[in-house]
Amino acid sequence: MKLLHSFLKDLRLAYRTYYVYMELGIALLVVAVLIFVMPENFNRSAKAWLHVADASLPAAAIEKALGEDGLDIGRVATGAELRERLEEDRSAIGFDLRLEDGRPKLVFVLQGYESASLRASLETSVEAAFSRALPGYRASTVTTTLRSRDATLSDRVNVLPVFLAMNAAFMGLFIIASYIFLDKSEGAVKAFAVSPAKVWHYLAGKMGVVAVTGLASGLLTVALVAGADAQYPLFVVLLLATNAFGSAVGLFIASFFDDLSSAMGWVFGSVALLGLAAVSYYLPSFSPLAVRLLPSYPMLFAFRETLLAAPDAGLVWANVGGYSAGALVLFLLAERQYRRRMTA
Amino acid sequence: MKRIYAVLRRDLMSGLRDFMVAFVLVMPFILALALRLIVPGVGAALFRAAVLEDQRGGVGAWLETYAPVESAKDRAALEARVLRTDDVFGVIENADGGHEIVRQGNEAGGGEALALLLDARTNADFESPVAVGVEDVGWKMSPLKLEGGNFLLVFLTVFGGMLIALGMVEEKMSNTLSAVNVSPIRRAEFVAGKATLGFLAPAVSSVGVILILGFEGIDLGMAAVTVLCTAAISVLIGFTIGLASTDPIAAVAGMKTVFLPVFASVFGAIFLSEKWQALLWWSPHYWSYRTMRSILLGEASWAQVGTSAAIILGITALGFLALAPKIRRGMK
């Protein structure tokens, strides 16, 4: 009852300030950018330049094959011109088709930053692609798919997990310290110490306000961008668990400081660190252990699942359990710290 | 001048004590270091693979030429590894010399290349009808380093504004702002003292970012002009938000709102096609991003840097004209 009272009072006070409306405004702005500025899917066709050194070479077949791989092919007259084009456009690649010892040779002309593994993969796999249609070549690799389901999102919807994690789930990480220190500076915290309610009622009330705001911001964004395809019950449960975790991290960090300025450096530092997981989210073949250990890493993939037509509900529930447990532990640690320091 | 320095010194000392200034100065260095560490790994391979422990020396060793490889003790462990969140393909060598790829089903790519590679291993003696080779034009800077470094250099200018906004709120809350009005320091000197930190922090951080990411060959003068001009708009925004906010919550929310146009300007400049770029001409951070990109690529001219600086300062001046009455009111 006291918790409910504390939560409702904080909610009333929060909705009298700009902050909540700013968060909703940010969500609407993100929606506007995603819908009106960002294309549903990016055009991924990379520019490529082809130089054919000898008229006897099967240039048309090569050009057709490269076009089927999604490359936008342009022809150049000389090898020097090919290199010039690559120097003008650092995202382009080149192909030099020549005769070497009487045998056609396709040379990938890259920029130069590409790794040795990538170069070796290109050489071996493209040679295999040329060979596989020939008699005597044994295509013996079989593929077993463990979970066959449609797990693709449009590029536009694929942005949502990053926004949901960094803005809706970790909203408390940004703002809860401000709430606490504002109350402290106004003396409200000391007044609370002589009230019948407990410290955890006060802290949980603040977390409740952040949860309502995070949920409103998250639902608004998902409803307007992903529409009916999202799995709303799963999404709401996940957002509440991750938002509680974000707030508990914010409370825990803030519990070590006496004023907002001191805490903000650590808060912004944590947000920047957590944001690194977005690199692995967009490039799943790059996932070093250090990134996988960040709490934001599984969160991004769990939010992604809630936006799919056929989600892996087990993965989402595992995340809900993990973040709820994490939130509880951090909340208890922060509460103990606040009990000692907050009323000092 | 002495009084401006006194305001700057006080802000610097109190900020360092509170860790906020230290954070603003140190954070870009940490982000640059993180970027430097991840640049070689991102895009280094087309896929990642896991093999059975007893095949580590066989197909595992062979695959290491092409991608990072890890091992699992048996098939169940291999499948469990494949089913984890990231993209890893399981590879098993069969008794007949062929291979099996175990995939989860939601991988972003790399499966086809892996199948071709494994077929190539099985057909090691088969001569391809077309030889394939790889050459390059000697450009060693990866797109991630270029775009990431550029984003960092543009984004760190916002940190200076953030310092000013939080500092102004604190002044208001401790009533020192009204005390300034009755002290010998002129209002312009107070503002100049506060603003200096907003230019100083990005200037120091940008030098660190340039050195850490290995951009030291670029024209530092051009980079300095671009960073300082971009910092001007952040300083203006910092003052406006700080003076308009009655508490730190509003200041934090205000700065968070500023992140959005900065992100939109940079990502819009990267991803929007040329015909849509005009949508971003209003943003100083868009001009800053485009100019800094040319500087990092070694393609910028002073004419380009000067034009861009004039546009950024012009937009800042328009912003100042619009916001000056609000700032003046807030200072009272």
C-alpha cells in the first residue's frame, strides 16, 4: 500500500515536469525519422568496376554472375582507370579479368584494408564457385538447419532494438540518479526518513515511474514502426524486466555518489560502454567475448525476437528471468547502500 | 581576461572534483581506444566457425586460414554453441571426406561462402577453370575506422555543451548565478569563462582521438577549425538548455534530445542518397561530418573547410539570434 502510494505520488509529480513529455517527444521524433527519412530497406548494391584485358575472355558471363551477387557493375577501359575509380570511391571494389599462362584469371582489386582471412576466403570460394558446375567436381557439403524459421526484419524495424535497449530499457540508467539527487537537494529524502514508508518503497516508486515512461516510449515506437507484426505481450514483459534492470543499475551507480555531477560521468560512461553491443548486433560475425558479456548484448537480440512474426519465446523468457534477477540483486545492493547514505 | 580565467579555473576544478569534466575529457579517449581495438576484428572474416574437438587439427586447422574457429567437445555441445545468440556455423567433417554445416537458421550471411570453401577442401586437387587472385590499391584505412573516428570527432563537440548545461543548472540551484549579477565580473566575462570549457574539452579530446586512431597524418589545422566551429553550436545549445532547465532532470533530458539530431545528421550523411542530403543542410553537425570525412581522407582543401566553417558559424549565429533573448532572461 505504501509502495503504491509512493509510486502514484511520484507518477503525479513526474507528469508535471517536462521530462516525461520530452521522452515521448524523442520517441515520436525517432518514429518520424524511421518512417519518413529512412528507407524500409537500404539499397545494398555496392559499386564495382570491371576491366577486361582480352576480348576473348568471357566478360559477359562474368559480368552477369557479379550482377547476380548484387553488384552494380561499370566497365572501364584500362587497369589504370580501374584503380583510379577505386581511389575516387573508397567503398567500391574492382575486378580485373585477364589471361595468365593461357588461363583466365579474375583478380579482385580491393582497397587494401581487407584482412588476410577475407582475401583467402574470396580466392578459394570464388574458385570453387567457378568449378562446381564442371563434371568431376564433388559438391559434398550438406547443411543441417537446427531451427528453420523466418527471422528477417526490414532494415527499418531492425533499428528498433537499439533504440528500445538504449532509450526505453536503459532510461532509468540515465534519469533515476537525477530523480534521487533532486529529491535530496530539496530535502525530500530527509523528510522521507521520518515517514512510515521504507527506503525500498521510495526507490521502487521511482523505478515504477521510469517503467511507466519507458513502456509508453517503447510501445509508442513499436506500435508505429513495427505495427501488428510485433509480439506485444512478450515485448511488454521484456521491456518491464530490462527497464527494471536499467533503473537498478542507475540506482546502484548513483548510490556511491553524493551529487548528480559526480554520478553523471559514470552514468554516461556506462551508457557509452553498453552501446558498443550495437556493433555486434549489426555485425553478428563480430562478437568478441568482451562484447558478449555486456548486459546490452543479449538484450538487443531479445528485443529483436519480440519483433519477429515467429519469435523464439524461450530466448525472450530466459532474458526476462536474467534481467529480473539482475535487477533484484542490484536493487537490494543499492537499497542497502541508500539506507546507510541517503539520509545522512 | 583574468576574470574569465578565474571562472574557467573554478569550473575546471569543481568539474574535476565531481568527475564530470574528467569524464568529458577521458570518455572520447576510451571510446577511441575501444574503436581501435574493434576495428581489426569487424569484417575481418565472412563467418565464424565451431568444430568438434577431435577435428580441431583437421578441418579446424584448415578453416583457421579463413575465419576464427572454436571447438566443442561433441555434437550436442556444437549444436548448443550454434544456437547461442551470435552467428557461428558448426562444421563437421564426415568419414567420406565431405562436410556438414550445422546452422541455426537465422544467420546474417556467410553460409554460402563456407559451403564453397568446404567443397574446395574436398576437391583440393581440382583445378578451377578460372584462377582467382586478390590485389589492392594500398588504402589501409577501414571504413569503420573512417566513419567511427569521424562520428567520434563530431560527437565529442556535444560533450562540451553538456558540461555547460549541467554547470549552469548547478549555478542556478545553488543561487550563484544571481550572485554573479552583483559581483564585479561582467556578464560577458562570466559567459566567456563558462564557454571556454565548452571549446577546450573538445579541442583536447579531438587531439587524443586523432592520435589514438592513427590519423596523425591529417591536416591538424583543418581538423581544429572544424572541431572548434562545431563546438560553437554545442556551447550555444549548452547555455540554452542549462538556463532553460530548472533542475538536472530537464538538463539531462535536453542534452539527450540534442543527441538525436547529431545522430540523424551523421547517419543521414552516411546512408541517404545524394538527392536526399539537402534534408540535412540545416544541421551544423552534417557539415562538420562531411568536412571532417574529407579531412580524414586527406582530400579536403582550405576552401572546403572555410566554406563549411562559414556555414556552421552562420547557422550558429542564426541560432544565437533566435535564442539570445531567452539566454539574457535566464542570466538575470
